[in-house]
Amino acid sequence: MGDASVKVERDLIEKYNLDNIDILKVGHHGSNSSSSKEFIDMINPKYSIISVGENNIYNHPNNEVLEILEDSKIYRTDHNGSIMFETRKNKLKIEICSP
């Protein structure tokens, strides 16, 4: 999602069928400028990845965003380190390498 804003999320919902997404790369390090409740409820990700530095000055990820993502298994680079997803024959394997 990069730095996609809430407006971009709305545009994506209108343009594409995005329900039941397996993996979401959470936008803008989990800031409150993206990952709106409307968007997350619509795509319903099984796993959410937040790329964020430990003790960053912006206090990312935002607590409200974490609450919105609570039905998703959340992986964070500040807690989990490197996160690797591998798919083979419709099976998903997740590996983490702690920092």
C-alpha cells in the first residue's frame, strides 16, 4: 500500500473486488493516514505486515490502526524482524527472523 491515503483506499474499493485478502502490507508504517476501518473491514486481511522501526519518533504504528487490524494476525518488523511469506501449491508458509 506504500503511502496510500484513505482516499486512495476508497478508490481501490470502488474499482476492484478486494474482499478477503490474505496478506496486507499495511500502508505508511501503520500511521492513521491510511488503513481506515472501512478499507480493512472490506478487504478482511488474514495477515497484516507493518514495516516499522523500533521506538520511531512518529510512534508508528498508530494504536487505532492496530485496533482496526485486530481480526488479522499482525506481524511487525520492530517486533518480529524479517518476515518471509512463501506459497507453494496454495499453501502459505510464514517465517520470521527476530531482530
